[in-house]
Amino acid sequence: MPGAIFETHFPGLKFLKRGKVRDIYDLGEHLLIVATDRLSAFDVVLPQPIPDKGKVLTQISNYWFEIMQDVVPNHIVHTRVEDFPSSCRPYADELRGRSIVVRKTAPLAIECVARGYLSGSGWNEYKASGTVCGIRLPAGLVESSKLPEPIFTPATKAEEGHDENISFAQAASIVGAADAGLVSRHTLEIYTRACAVAEKSGIIVADTKMEFGRIGDTIILIDELLTPDSSRFWPKDTYRPGKGQQSFDKQYIRDYLLSINFNKQPPGPELPADVIERTSDLYRKALLRLTGKGLE
């Protein structure tokens, strides 16, 4: 697939680890994070890349990191290939637009999720128990309902397999009560600001997840922020509670996989060319809607 990167190969750099989407290299003092065009759905990495997806994720994430830097510091050191260490220069063409150099941190072992609408696993739990991550919600809500106020709903962070929703008390037992309280406040403040920004572009941020890491005594934002991979983006003009929504994120892929009765276990199925093209187009549209800019 021309221009799409599924796996990176930079023999002059020290490879550290491969995530579901990102490849990470150790630069000594810092890390190089490269967003590939891999796509995971239901925590399964699908076998084909989505062209330009990694570039879209990087550009959107950098946009939000800049907007939120007065809320909480983040891990970014460099976003321009021209500013990367000299060891990265031989790979400039492959790295440009899809990579960042970041500080090393000790990641907190939870996913931090903010929800303003009832969808996905939250909707499934609410139907069964009237709660989301142990938080009691009003009766009578329907799929995609707007919640009375945004809620913090943490999850485990699985290296392999599925993340699992947990209660705030469980999150506190993993990272400590003080850190759990701090990242809860940061998560909800970032989400609230993001909703206000995105709404001006005609987008509802239904929910989003983010990660935090520690440098010494300081907790900072890491990984990605408010991307189509980590969030549900709904067009405001077509929003109607009581059903699933159109989206500018990978929900389109999830819906396709459910339509073919995918069992949510690896290996993932081959995707038709039109599904790949449509997904790539949705990611690019999310970038344009949110930032007002196309791919750089």
C-alpha cells in the first residue's frame, strides 16, 4: 500500500518496544515515538495499514498537547524532524509527520478515561447495572445520552488483550489515592476544555482516554491525546440519542467487524479496499475538522 507504514525498521536506532500502533526507540536521554498506520480494534491489530493514519494521529495529538499545556505539562521535546538528534536524520523521510521525540517517564499503570456521553462499554455496563465503572447514573438514559456531567472512568492498561474498566477505588489501589485524584482532575479538565474547542468545529467528543507518566515528583501527559484512536468523535449536526452515532473515529471499523461477526480475537480479518479507503478518509476529515488544517 503506497506510503503506508505497518512496521518501522531503523537499524541505526535502538529499538525498544512495539505497541499496537506505535513503535518506540531509545535515543538515550529521550525516546522516539513513531506512529505507524497500524489499526487495532477490540484490542486486535488488524493485518493491513490505514494510509496516513499515523500522520493524522501525530498531528492531532500535537495540536491538543499544545492547547492543554497550561493544564498539565506533557512529554514532548521535539515535533519537527529537523530538530531530532542526528542519529534520526538518515530516516527523516519515514519519520516526518508521524514521529515525536519525548521525555522518558514512569507511566502510571492505568488508563484515564473521561465520558460525557453513554456509549461503548459504558453503555453496555449501564444496561446491565445502571452504573459505569461503579458510578451510579440516572435511570432512563438511552444509548448516546449526554450525561448530567462528565465522569472519570479509569481502566486497566493491558500490554496484551483487553483493557478492563475499573472503579476509582481500584485505580487508587493501583497508583495511590493522591495520584488517582490528581489524574482524575486533570482528565476531566482536559476533556471539558476539549469539548468546548471541538464543539466550535461541529464535533462532539463523546469520550476519550489519556495516559500520564511521572518524572520525579511531577505527573505529565504522555502517549497520545484526543485522537480518533483514543476518542469518540461524533458530528454534532447528526447527533441523535437513542442509537449509535456516525463518527470520525475507528467506530466505523468496529461496526464493520461486528457486521461480519468478528470474534474479537487475533488474528484480525483482511479488510476490503473500500473499508480501508473509507477509514483513511474519516481520519483525515477528523484532522481537518478539528485543526482546520490538512496533513502537513
